[in-house]
Amino acid sequence: MGALKVNLVQEKGIGKQVRKRVVHNADKNSAQSMFQEAQQLASLVTANAASVKAFLGRWKAIENRLLQLRALLTEMSHLRCLSDNAACKELLKTMIETLGEARSLARKCTALNYGGKLQTQSNLDSLCGQLDLHIHDCQLMIKNGIMQENPLAICHVTPESSREAMRWTIRNLISHLEIGNVGCKQRALDSMLRIMSDDDKNILMVASQGAVTVLVHLLDASQPVIREKSAAAICLLALNDSCEHTVVAEGGIAPLVRLLDSGSPRAQESAAAGLQGLSVSDENARAITAHGGVPALTEVCRVGTSGAQAAAAGTLRNLAAVENLRRGISDDGAIPIVINLISSGTSMAQENAAATLQNLAVSDDSIRWRIIGDGAVQPLIRYLDSSLDICAQEIALGALRNLAACRDNIDALVNAGLLPRLANHLRSGKISMQLVAAATVRLIACSMESRRSLGEAGVIGPLVKLLDAKSTMAQEYSAQALALLLLDEENRKLFLAEDWGIIGLVLLLDTRFKEVGKQFPIAALQALSGNAKCRKQMVTAGACYHLRQLADKEVTGARRLLDRLSTSKLRSIISKTLLINSFTS
């Protein structure tokens, strides 16, 4: 029993000694003790620097930096709450290491046993750089006033926190991004991303506190994880309409483009998404292109992750919307890659790829021809057939419509089976699809052969029904298409089989409907006026009244059609009179 008591007493004694050592070590590692050690070392090294016997010019520069550092440490000593500031402890730790190296160099230069001259010069230059970095970090901490407890414990911050507390938190994190080591920066970025994801208002606050400059700088960090997380933060800023100009002003475009080439898959995805948000502006789109964005985006579309491909294609979509950038996109070889993405990408990647082709084919026949030559028609038609989303269908058909604006492409479109699909969308599609389909018919109907093919595909009936649509644009597109299609005799027969045809065209002549161009229904009626029955229906429907008003306004074709109908009407009256006279005589 006595031996047991002795053992217990000994264990308690050992426990107290262990606790004392732990407390002693904790005190030694506290920011306050490290701060005192840094001050003492700075004083010692300053004194040592004054007594060196070699490299006096370099040591004079070092001495000036040491004096500046001592003054900053003195100023920092008046700030509160040094005890557990992680950023401060990290700064002091590296500063103590630098000052220790400086003291060792000073002793060697005093005793003239420094070894190689060139190596020592290099070491002294490196020391100057390290001291400059410490001076910068101290100035930053003093400026921001970030000297408080546990600044990285941000997980408890919520969107309901006070605005002032949130500002402090963000400034605190910015300081860690500027001063801390890799682990410290990574934790700060994680916390900042959580804050930005919680509320869009926090994104604005992050930008207002000057974080964009630091984040843009970190996009070129040597550590992949830092680049990756910085790109995610910049992406959130770039996608915010109120912050995208700040990202551009701070030089964010160039490093984002570089990340497309050298970043990790996740960094590429964030960079591409950020560029997609920025490229909505024409000016930013030109800047992205100037920094080599098109080849980088094209390569991501070829081999990137599914998310990166979708975002890269979205950026190309925006770039292709700028007229003077289309030729460069085509010349950089983006078209075949984009076409392949229509067949193999995710739904978002497919939509953006199809929209890229749609934008590229807006105005340049040579680009339209190249798109067809690279095999875009079948992928677009398959995408049109397989898509359930009306927006995706409209984009696919819009791309085909733009390609049809080049006459050299029409045979390829007809041979690929586009015409029955146009008839189907005119017949049963939503009004937006009907508009695109009618516009495509108008472009394809440029030759007698294509007009006959369109009639055989069944577009006449649906176009006649569109004459009575609520949309004035649909009425005008239908009238334009019919004006061309009715130049073919077989199509005129199909038109006359529709009850509403002539009446619908005559109603569009009414001058009260100013939204619809009158030259198109006039041209369609003119194509039908060679048939006596058609002329009679036009007169009965009131065409002469409308044509007189239009002729007075000198609308193209109105006077000619009016004269033809009036002559026909006069002949009819004379014929009736002669017939009556023959019966009465």
C-alpha cells in the first residue's frame, strides 16, 4: 500500500514537470515571445552590421533595412492582441529565421572567413530581398490593423453577421493571402470562397475591400492548389456584373488565359467560366483574343473536362458574337473542334458549341462555307432532332439558317434532309421556332429547283397559316417566303388549295398594319395574278382599296398590281354587260 502511494506521488510529480515544460514551450512559441525575440535579434544584427569588414556597401543597405524593420516592430508592439494571431506568428517565425541567417553572415564578414566571394554576394543580395519582404508584410499588417485572435476561424461567420464584422473578416483573409505561407493562404482561400458562396452581397464586399488585386496575383502562384482556389474566387467575381470590370482593371484576363494552358483541370474549369463571364463585353472579348485566348480555349474544348469544355465553348460563343473576331476564330482552327463538341459534349457544351457556329456564320460567306466543309450539317441536324429543350432547338436551327445564307451551301443542306424538318417546325413548332424556320425557307428559296423542293417538302400550308399569326414578324417572314415560293407553278397550285391564302395576303396590305412590309404580300399576290380566279378573289377580298392607298405612297409593285386587277375588273364588267344585252335583244 505504501509503495502504491509512492508511485502515485512520483507520477503526479512527473505530470507537473511535463505540464510545466508544455507551458514553457507554449510561451516560447507564443506570438509575444517570438515578437520579443525578433526585436532582440534585429538589434543585435544591426550592431553586428556596423562592425563588418567586408562588402561594406551591401551591409550598409542591409543596415538601413534593419533600422526600418526595427521601427516597424516598435510600432507593431503598440497594437493589441498579439497573443494568438496566426498571421503574425507566421511572419515572426520567418523573420527570426532571416535575422538568424543575417547574424551568421555578419559574423563571417567580420572575421573575414566568409568563403567564396560570389556566393557571399549572392547571399547578401538574397538577405536584402528577404528583409524587403518582411518590411512589406509588417507595413501591411499595420495598415490593415489585422492583429486579432484566430482570424482563420471563419466557419462560424454567416450571411446574417453584421456588415462590419464581415468587412473585418474579409480584410483579415486578404492579409493572410498576402503574408501567410501556402497552408495559411489555402485556408484563407477556402474561407473566402465559403463567404462568397453564401451571398452575392459578400462578393461585392470582397471586391470593395481590395481582394481582387491579391487574387489576380495569386493566379500565377507556383503552388497549383493556390492557383486553383484563386481561380475559383476570381470566377465568382467575374460572373458578378458589378465586379467584372474590377477583375479586368486589375489585369485578370491574362492570368486566366494562362491557366487554360497550365492549370489543373479544376483551375481550367474556373478560368474558362470566369472568361465566359467576362467575354460578354465586346471590349473584354477583344482583350481575351489579344492575350491568345482562342487557341487556349480551343484546346480546352478538345481535351478539357466536361465542365471546362462547356465553359470554354461558352466563351468562344461570346467571342464569335463580335464581328471582327470571327475570322481569327476560324483561322485558329476552332471550327472542327467545336463541331466535334456538338456530337460528344454535355448538353451545355453542345448548346454553346452550336451557338458558336451560329454566331460565326452570321455574316461571312467564306466562314459559312468553311463550317459546311468541316462537316457541321449532320451534327447540327442530329442535335436539332435529339434536343428536347426549345432553346437548344432554336440555336441549332438558327445555325443552319445562317449557313443557308450562303448559296453555295444550299445543296448540302437540302441533301442532308433539312427541308422536311423545316416543314415540321413550321407546322407544329412554337412561334420562336416557326420564325427561324420561315427565315430559313426564305433563304433556301433562291432558285427554282430549291423552291420546288420546298413545296414538295410541305412548307406551303404551314406558311399560309402563319399569315394569320399574332406575331407580325411571323406574318412578314411568311409573306417573304411565299413571295419567292409562288414563283413556281406547282407551288401556286399548292397555295390555292389553302382556303386562307389569298385573303391572308390581302389583309396584310392594310395600311393600319404598319409593322409588316407591304412589298412582300404585293409580290406574292403579283405571282398569283396571272390566274383569273385568283384575281377575282383578290378583288373580292378588297385588294384594290388597299392597293390604291399603297400606290399613292409609291410602295413598290402596288401600282402595277392595282392596274392589273382594275383591268381584270373592267373586263369582267364589260363581259357581264355584253351577256345581259345578248339576252335582252
